[in-house]
Amino acid sequence: MNRLNILTFPDPRLRKKAVPITAFDKELEKKAKDMLFTMYEDKGIGLAATQVDIHERLIVIDLSKDGSDPLVIINPSYEVLDDALEISKEGCLSIPTFQQEVPRAKKIALTYQDLKGQTQKLTADGLLGFCIQHEIDHLNGKLLVDYASSLKRSRIKEKLMKSKDVNNKS
Ligand code: GNR
Ligand code: NI
């Protein structure tokens, strides 16, 4: 397994729109495994391929504490089942130290493909529902900072650009 490099805001590659997956092969399986490994190492509950510079519609999620419940989601789409909005306080592995409250649909019906290319459906609310919506935002080039005020967005941008300079010097 390989640990993949996670892109950090304001990297322009985080804005690319991911394309649908058509080949359900060993290579896809390896990408999903490497993404799960990277997500566990960085203690995230979800990771979108966009974040590791793969611009394909692939997401991994695991809400368990012990890595026992990996979910690989390919070509996702969802329908809103309960359009009441709930405020979800979220972090993102691509925006370290940043948190943002985001209005999300309360309940969704997700349709996706698994690694075999089989179509699957699930309904999700709570943290799973919010996480799925967060990851699909990534596939569309949308980030948590887009839900923040322009002042808050420019502050985190300056902060992360400075910390990158420091890392490059040493
Ligand atoms: O680890 C993560 N936590 C989280 C919390 C609330 C809603 C969404 C998330 S996803 C995030 C990992 C990440 O950046 N995924 O893209
Ligand atoms: Ni994220």
C-alpha cells in the first residue's frame, strides 16, 4: 500500500472536476486501497480522489474508529430525501486547522457503483450523510472555504501559504 500526497488549499488542482469511471479493474482497486490507507494514516473519515490528484469520481469513507467499515463509492449521485437543512461543523484534510459550519441536506438517497461496477444504493443521514455530501463537493471542485466569508477564506489562505513556505525552506 502507498501513502498518497494530499493536496492543500489553495492548490488549483483541488478545483478540477472529476470525470466518471468506466474501467472497474485492478488499477482502480489499487487506487481505492491507497486512498483508504492514506485516509486512515491522516485520521480522516472520508477522502475524495481529487484530494490526491486523481480526477476521477471515486470516494472512500470509514466512520468506524478501528478501520473496520471501509466503503468505496464510485460515480456517486444522490437525491435529497429530507430537504430540511442541518448545520454540519466540518473539517477537511486539504484545509488543515480550518473548520466551517455548512448547511447540508438532512437525509439523502445515494446511488453509486462498487469496485465490481455493481450499482448500489443506500440512504444516509447524520455524519455519514454529511460526509458523502462533503466528498461529492470535492469531486465537483467545491471546498469548505466556499461556504465561509471572504475574510475567513483569505485568512486561511494566507496562513496555509505561509506554512507551506516554511516547510519548503527547511
Ligand atoms: O475527516 C473529515 N471529517 C469530516 C467531518 C465532518 C464532515 C466531513 C468530514 S470529511 C473529513 C475528511 C476530508 O477532508 N474529506 O474530504
Ligand atoms: Ni475534505
